[in-house]
Amino acid sequence: MAVPNQPTAHYQYLIKTFPEVMAAVEQVGSTVRQAGPLDRKTTELIQLAVAAASQSTGAVHSHTKRALAAGATRQEIEHALLVLISTIGFPKVAAALSWVAEISE
């Protein structure tokens, strides 16, 4: 299962165009992940679930890559999404699963 380490073209554009803002965004993300007892894999799975709930394809892609890099298996990623069915509905979960498949196949 290939996990591309290269940021998307859009993300690279944002970094080039708004370097201070993007550095601040990345710093906030790093700070909040380190502020509590949850490990990196767990925080990525939580963020993946929120990305699915908000139907953000790019964020699902990003947090799938990050969860895989943090040691999550494809089965754990899929399960983290499946448990959302009763909360956000099957259509949103099915869409998120298809976006995960684009990254992890």
C-alpha cells in the first residue's frame, strides 16, 4: 500500500503563497496533538472521522495518509469510518471509504 509523502499541488500552492499562515496552521496542529495523552494514530483517526463527517475529500486523503504513516492499518481506517454510519449516515461513510481507497490501494 503506497503512501505518498508529497503534499498535493494545492497544499504546495498554499505553502508558497501563504508561508506564515501555513506555518502557523502546522504549528497549531502539532501543539494540540502533543497537548494530551492520545497517540498520533488515534488523533489521526479522529481527524479522519471529522473529515468524513464534513465531506472534505482533501482532508480524508490527508488524514488517511497521516494515519497510515502513524501505523494505522487499512482495516483500522475503514473501521474508524464504519462506526460513523449511525452518526453521519451510510452515504457519507461510503463516500469517505471511496476516498480512502484512492489513497490506500
